[in-house]
Amino acid sequence: NYQQAYNEALENFDPHSQQFADAVNKRVTALNSLSDAQQRAQQLQQNAGLQDNLSLIQAETSSIGMNSDARKVMLAQMQAELEKHRQYGAVLPPEAQDYVALTTQIAQASAEYEHQQQVLQDVTGSISGMADELSSDITQGFVQGTSSGMSFKNMLKGVETQIASLLVKFALINPMLNAIDGQSRTTLSDISGILSGSGSQTSTAATASSGVSE
């Protein structure tokens, strides 16, 4: 700061005059004050960022056990609000409010998409597992002979047992676990929603196809 003040004073005053010395001192004081103000502003900005991070961590902690999909949406909205409040202050302009709203909608859409994908994977994985086991049992029965292998009746009983196990898992166990820890495990209502959605889409497609052919 002193060197900058010295160079600036040289532009206007004789370096051997008292006016030069006074100008240097005034400029040094002003530059020091400006540097202090800038450092304080930077520190305040860092503190605000840390406070926002603390608020987000506290929200994450307090929302443990909440439905995981709703929790993702809530945290995404909160993060967007904190970001825009840092940028604009306490009162958000309409464009910043639109940003927060769009961020929330995207988080909701993403959570729904990921959940439906998980439901489909669970259902298809369970069906595939049953089919593989049934195929293995049938093959084993033919290779080893009917007496040593499984009879068709026993195979059907095995399939019934697996289906019953899946129903218990999706209808009772998963909803109970979801209520405890807030996760979004696949439930029977999820599967019904996926199947009903697929059915309505198929019906709509068939209607549209029929209309085109006419």
C-alpha cells in the first residue's frame, strides 16, 4: 500500500515537499482502510457460505427417517433457495423464485423417475430369478429322472411359495421398513401403479392406432 501511495503522490507533488509527505500518509491510510474492508467483506462472504452449509447439514440430519424421495426434493429446494439468497439477499426477484421452483420440479421428476426405475428392476429381477430357478428345477428333473427330480406338482408348489414370499416382501416387509428408515423400497402399491400406468399407456396407444387406421 505504501508503494502505491508513494507512486500516486509523485504524480501531483514534489517528493521533497510537505504536501507530498501528507499525500502519501493520506493515501496509505485510505488504501489500508480499503484493504481491511475488502478482507472483512470476503470473510463475511465465507462465513455466510459456511452458515449455509451448516443449515443444509442440519436439515439433512433432522430429515433422517423422512421419505427418501421427498427428502431429496426438500434438500434440492433448500439448496437452491440458499444459493439465490446469497446472490440476491433476503428478497428474491421473480427470476430467482422461478429458478427455485424449476429446481424443485426437476428434483421431483428425477425422484419419481428413479423410483419407477427401481420398482421395474425389482419386479423384473424377482420374476427373472423365479424363472431361472424353475428352469433349473425342470432341467434337473429331466436329467436325473422323474423319481429323483421334482414332479410338476412340486414345481408348482415351489412357484407358489416364491410368489407368496414376494407378496409378503412387497406388501408387508418393505412398507414396514420404509416407515422405519424412510427409504423407498418397492411396495405392492408401487407395482400396481406401474402396471396400471403401463395398461393405460397401452390402451391409449391402441386407441391412437385405431384412429389412424380409420
